[in-house]
Amino acid sequence: MKAIWKGSISFGLVNIPIKIYKATESKTLSFKTLDKEGHPIEYKRWCPICNREVDWKEIKKGFKVSKDKYVILEKEDFEKVKLRTTRTLEIEEFVDAEQIDPILIEKSYYIVPEETGVKAYSLFVEALRVANKIAIGKVVIRNKEYLVVIRAYKKRFSDVRFTLFARN
């Protein structure tokens, strides 16, 4: 299995190199839309005002401000607000494990230390377990910032879950 993210856990002067892997996988049926002879159906980008097909080069993104009125955003506008990727899962604080309601958790992932960080990672996980604490932090993955929790999971040092809080 391929890591979905590589970086490090960081708090204070501690920096632990890690990889993150999916802990769950959704299994759903996927169907292709076909005509009655079994040929795949294509969907076209159509402008009902101009009554024509629109090429991808002409597509813009816009935010609706009133009926039939949009603020058009250019690629440069999105670049200006792009999140800075630091390759760091930054720990903000440690809280008691009971303070986090499991219903808030959206997805789970496994954290695995890089070879150079095994000792520091082992100490980090054992400290979480002994103190019955959960680490709360932030990470940018694929240009989105997530609020995360890191908690010890099971008894082995390698079993740590990284979980994303549900987004509002």
C-alpha cells in the first residue's frame, strides 16, 4: 500500500518523520451510464444561454452573489489563497482522551514512522498511552487544512491512529 502523505509530526523541538496510510477503505459499487446498446454515455458542458457546447479552456469558476449575478474567479485568485504546505503535522495541544467525542471523527489513518524516527515515535506513542492523552493538531494535505487528533491505538507502538475531525 502506498502512503498518502509523508512529512513529520512536530511539537516544540521534537520532529518525528512519518508516513500516513489509509486505515479504512470504502467499498461501493460503481456503475457506468450506458445507452440501450451498451455504449458509454458522454456528458457535455453546455451553455443554455449561448445554446452551445463549451470547451474546458473557456470554463471559469464563480460565486453566486444574487440571481443571475456571479463574481468570476481566475486561476490567479485561487493561487493567492493557496495553503502553504509545510509537510508538517503540527501538534497544537494535548488533551485527555475522554474530551474527544468519537462521533466527531470523519476518517481514520495509520501513522508509521520513517526508519530514522522509530525511537522518537515509540516514545511519543508510549507517552500518549501512559498519560491517556490525545494530541490535537493541524496538517495540510492536498491543499486542504485539516484539524486532526492523534491517539494511541492498541498495544503496539506502531498502532497509532490519525483521525480527521468532521468538517463544518
